[in-house]
Amino acid sequence: MTNARVQIQDIVKAFLFKNKLSDDDYFIYLEHAYDVVRNLRLFHDKYHSSSELTTDSLSSADLPQDLLKVIKVYNEYEGRIWTFTEKKDMYIKDPPTDYKDDQIYGFGGRGAVNPYYYKIDWSERKIYIDGLGANETFYIDYLGTGISETTELDDSARDVVDTYLRWKYAEINNMSPTERRERERIYTNALLMFRRLNIPTSTQMKDKLRSLYSQVIQR
């Protein structure tokens, strides 16, 4: 039985073994494998990370060290995810100032305004939350580097990493341009197959579409 998850380090070791390469090259190919991990993390939501954060006295928190892009900020409310709204014009001061959404006033007024807003200070790598006080928890889903001592991928990504390393092997060893292009093509095909494997099924797409509508009595 094959595990559904595999460590990237094990994929590299298997690559060296299958291709009769020296263990001395392990760290070289591990660095190339990390490049694949970063790309999969950035361009495939399936590999997003989640983190629980706690606000400080300024209703802010430090962003996770490996965070590259925020997917959503949220909290739990009655068993469901309540997402926060990003407001880049939110003014940050001590003490925090409540954000006033101008869309609730005048002719453009509307109901059901989100009581939670957030702003990210990328220079300081901090996130500020309006709607939460000090020492309150919230959650953030994000795309990160995913690199650690125990970096894991789905076993379905093994071919993507393996074919990428074979391509890099051809470049490192100055193989012919024809061979390098062929190995690049094989890697690209493996990546396309991986993407096809991970797209939502037709049933999932239908469920997503139905979730956008409310049920009403037909007259």
C-alpha cells in the first residue's frame, strides 16, 4: 500500500537511486525539488496552508513567516466560515479606529455589512483586524513556500517532481539541446496531467453553482 502523502526528501532519494546517482548530489537535487514545491503551492489552491493567529493590543498579528499570498481571513460563526473583507484604505492608529464602510450611506446604501475588516502591512508583515479586540483568535488561509524539514506533497505529484529533476539533470550534465527539450516536454506533460487530476469534478462544480442560489417557493 502506498501512502497518499510523501515527503519531498524521499522523492529526491528515490530519484537518485533509480538513476544510479551519487548521494553526494542529494542537496543539489533537493534544491531543485523545492522549486517544484514552491510552484505547486503558488499555483494550486489545494496546497494552501492555514494558521490560527491571535490579535495583540493593536488588534494586529504577525503574518506567518512562509506566507506569500493571502487567500482568505476568517473566523468560525455558528459552524460556518465567516470571511473578513480586505480594506486597503483602513487607517491604522493606536488605539485602533473602527472602519466605516461608505457603502452603507446614501443612495448606494445596502444592508448586511461585514463587521470584520482587515488590512495587511507588507513592509512590517503584519495584519490588522477591525472588529476584533485584543487577544482574540482568527484564521488565515494562505499560499506559502511550504518548505520545511518535513515538506510533504500528494503522491500524485511524484511524477511532476521526478520529471522536473530529470530535466534539471540534463541541464546540469550539458546533455544535447534536443534531449533537454524532450525532458522539458515530458515534465510539462506531467504537470498538465497533475492539474487535470486536481480540477473539480462536474458534481463539485454543480454543487458550487447551486450554493450561489437561495431556494424559494415556485409560484
